[in-house]
Amino acid sequence: MPLYEHVFLARQDLSQAQVDALANTATEIVEANEGKVTKMETWGLKNLAYKIERNRKAHYVMLNIDAPAGVVAELERQTRINEDVIRYMTIKVEEHEEGPSVMMRKNDRERRGRRGDR
């Protein structure tokens, strides 16, 4: 089956529990249509480069998906309808990255750097 990375940005005024619920809903959509989510990462609340629908920040979530193209079309359709999601992007990849993504490794480096300054 084809492999995809699906990243979506949720509104800044949502709680972390609501963002997790959005990610779980996306996972349920994929699994209900015979696909599989191999990894889910929440990158946290980050600043946007420019305002999107009056939001200066957004919660970032990434899903690694192993599913047929029809499942991705249904996931994007459901994401488009959801008012809490301000942007999304799905790309087809040759293989999924093992371990944490680049964004998660970047966060770890920043945390270690701050501790070293003390």
C-alpha cells in the first residue's frame, strides 16, 4: 500500500485534549477504511509565519499513514469540513522515517541547549 504523511494545523484556542481528539478522529477514519496509522506525533503549539483565519499560532499534528488513495481522499474530505483545522497537507512518501521526526528531534535539541546554559 502507498505511504503518506498527513500534517494538519488546529486552531490555537483548542486545548491539548481537543487536539488529541482530532488526531484520534483522523486515525479512526483511516482505520475504518482498511488503512493503518503507523505513527502519530503532536508537535505542539507553534507560531505561524503569517495569520491564518485570525490565528497567529496553531497546534501541529503529523500522522504517518499506510493506506490506499481512497482512504486519503476521505481523510482530506473530513478534514476540510472540520472547522477546528485551519490547514492540512498530505504527501506521498517512499518510506516512513524511523524514530522521531525532524521536528521532534529539533525540540529535543532546543531543550538540551537551554539546560546547558544554566
